[in-house]
Amino acid sequence: MPNFPVLSTTAARDMLQHGALLIDVRRTADFNHSHLPGSISVPFSQLPQQISRLAAPNRAILLYCAHGITSHSAALVLARLGYTRLYIVHP
């Protein structure tokens, strides 16, 4: 099983400034309640259908959820789709 790097929100903010994409994979209602600055909402269930319009396979993608479980699952899905620069953001 792949081991994806875990980033702090500070490290994620730095990567965002260099072109990374921050995806919040929680439910839309959770995103609307609160989210990390610079993140976009793509619920886990929609990620496989939405990712190709959001990022090329070589773009750094930062994945966020409340506890890291869903973001890790999302990274596994994206890795199977050919995405190679995947990171988990943990507050």
C-alpha cells in the first residue's frame, strides 16, 4: 500500500503558492461549514469523474478531510488513475 507524504497546513499553504491544487474531499455541507483557504470542494464520491478537468497527472495535489482517512482513500484512487504527486494535509 502506498505511503503518501503528510503535510501541515503551513506546508500546504507554501505548496499552493507554487501551483499545487488543494482538494477538500469531504461532503459539500462540511466544506460549506468550514474549509482551508485556497481549497476547492470535490467530494470523494465525485473525485474520479472530476479530477481530469482539474489537474494534469503531474500536478501536485493536496488532499484534505477531517481525519485523513478519506483523503488517503482519495490518494489511492488518484494513484490508480496515474496521478503521481499526491499529499495528505493534516491540520
